[in-house]
Amino acid sequence: MTDSNVISRRARARAAKSSRNGSVVLVVALMMALVFVPVLALHAAALAGAVTGDEGRPDEVATVSHKKVPG
């Protein structure tokens, strides 16, 4: 066996390993993006004042009545 065959086999083995590792990293990155991008968007919207908790609610729902419970 010549040296070029050994080198090309090693190069092919390294390339196969790196492509597998690259696809795993890509999948993990995409899954993290699916989780963190909406969370960051909600935080940005809240900081901008676009999302408020009481806006658009009727007054009856927004105010909580504190009745005393007999007993």
C-alpha cells in the first residue's frame, strides 16, 4: 500500500467524522433557536411597551374584589 492511499483514507475518515459532528451542532443550534428567539422577541416587545398585562381588559376583570370570608 502506498503512502497516498493511507493519507487519502485518513482524510476521508476525518471528513466523515467532521460532517457528522457538524450536523449534530447544526441540529442543536436550530433547536436552541426555536426556543430562544421567541423568548427574546417577547422580552423585546415587553421592553418596548407593546405588551402590557392590563390593557384591553374590562374593568371588572382588572380589579379584584377583596371580600371577607365569614368565619
